[in-house]
Amino acid sequence: MPGVGSAAVGARELVVLGTASQVPTRTRSHQAAVLRWDREVVLFDPGEGTQRQLTLAGVAAGSITRICITHLHGDHCLGLPGVLQRIALDGRDRPVDLYFPAEGQPYVDRLRNASAAAGGPEVREHPVSADGVVDTWPGLTLSARALDHRVPTYGWRLQEPDGRRVVRDRLDAVGLGGPDVGRLLRDGEVTVDGRRVGVEEVTEARRGQSFAFVMDTRRCDAAVELCRDVDLAVCESTYLRTEADLAEAYAHLTAADAAGIAAEAGVRRLVLTHYSARHPDEQVFADEARPIFGDVTAVRDLDRVDVPPRR
């Protein structure tokens, strides 16, 4: 499976914690995933059992900087109390940012006060009630779009700003090197042998990397826009095409739906997850999706998937 492995955690990668929908199975924990992105460690949809899955994956709870919850169905949020308590137990003294649909506030309140645990990390709540930019982090923007599920649900997108990369041949052509390169990148121009050299002469545009997380939803325009041109998209694929009636009734995607979203949106790499327990073999989802979208992986619990490198 391209980009999947069990090697040491890289700078930008998805760590899959759980892949089940509705109920866990012998081989699948409830839905949960961590995105490691430079200094950010973002936990998405901490279903029941997330604390244990973090341990098995080798991800310290105390390293989590943000938590994003798509919706307040139990299989996507019942692990929150344990995760917050574990963060406190690990001695983390930095705040944790929590993003969730505003309509789910009563459930978030109950989850955060679910037991007699002493103390906990400072949690900065960000209830979301509209599409658009939700927060800006160092070098990243978090945005949300409302999806089409049976309860208020938001999908999430992380976007790095565009930048520029230095082209070695262009540096050599103008005779630029050493500390002058740093000054050029900092100031936008330098003078070499009496000639002004602008940063645009020796660099080329580099698109910022991006990530989308689309959980429980019917196929909808919002899912496509969340995934537009992203490097890595994570999409639920609860059912197969032969179960399209169930997908429609329960407001979920089939593997073919997820692949169609990725193809229409121009995604680079697609990750499928959130499988119905009626299908113990994850590969049936990949097999259905691959004729529609080639770079697809049906992940298993504890898999790791790299964010594709910058182009």
C-alpha cells in the first residue's frame, strides 16, 4: 500500500488509531486518527478506546495540541474524557484546543465532566457554527464545512500557505550563494556585483501542503470542496456500492462515493476508513475505490500514512 508503513513517525503523517464504524470489532477500534504535522499533533474524532490506541501507536497523549470532533455520535467522541484525563496524568501544562459543532455543546459539557477525575489540562473550546476559517495556527489554517449527516457534522481542512523554493541552477546562474541566499529570502532582494537580484529570479512557486478529514456524511458538494486539491484526504467509506440504500438511509459514503469525491476534487492520496463490521476485510473497500481513484489505501488500525511530499 503506497505511503503506508510502521516505521518511526515522520514530520507529517497520519497515524490511524481506529477504523470501525458504530461498534468496535476484534480487529478494529472505534474511529480515531492523529495527524502529526511538524509541531502540531491533531487528534481527530476520539472514539471509545482512543487512549489505549494512542499507547499502542506510540503517540504520547501529552503531545496532542488540538482535538477536532466532526460530530457528537458516540463512536466519534466517547474517548474524549479518557484522552483529556490521560493528558493531565502525563503532566502536560499547555492548553489543548478543542473544535466541535456548536450544536454539540451539551454533549461536550457532559464528556468533559464525565467522571470525578481531579483537574485536567486547560481546554480552549472552539464551537463551530458556520462554514469557513475556524482558526489560524503557526503556518496552518483550519477551516470547516458542514456535511450531510443525521446530526450537525463538520469536516475539517488544514492548509499550509503557499511559499517558494530555491532553484539551485538559478542561484548558480546569478552567482549567488552562502549567507546572501538567506538575506535574499528574508529581504526579497540582494545586490550581486552591482546587480539587483529579486527573489522571484532564483525561486519558483511551491504550493502549501493540505489535508482534509471527512467523516459521516452523504456525498455532497461540501465534501468535495473540503478535499479540493489536498495532498491527503481521509474519508469514511462505511459501505460498498451494493449497499447504497443503507448509505443513503444512514447518511454515509460508500467506497465508490469516497473515490468519486477524491477524483472530482483532485486529491493526491486518499485514505479510506470507518468500515461497517459486516466487512471484516478492508481490501474490499480499496478494490471498489481503485478503478475510480488510483492512489487509495484502505487503512487498518495502527497504520501510518505519509502526507505526500511537496511537488
